[in-house]
Amino acid sequence: MDVDETGWGFPGLVGKAHWFGPDGRSPCGRWARLRTHVMPDDGSRSPDDCTACRRKLDVQEARKGRR
């Protein structure tokens, strides 16, 4: 597993895209990237995004902006 590969992917046959960080896990805690192809995060939003992943990413980005 390439630990530098972060972004959005569709694990298994789920209907929502989950974001995978450098540790290979989704912020929502439901998925781990095994053979999931991920697309780099370009900042755009999609109705296909996992709501929990998107919220946690938004919080992380807000915290980075405050520093």
C-alpha cells in the first residue's frame, strides 16, 4: 500500500465515496483502503461524498486555516 496515496475512493460496492488518508483509513472510521483506487482531492464537493468523511475533512481544514 502506498502511504502517500490520499484522496476519495469507492471501497467495495458502496454508493458513497470515502476519503482515505495517509494511514489508509477513512475519517468516518468505516473503511480501510485495501485495493481501492483513490482520486486526489481537488476540493470540489459531490453528493456522492460520505457525509461523515466530508465533515471531518472540513474540520481539519478549518483547524489548519486557524494556525
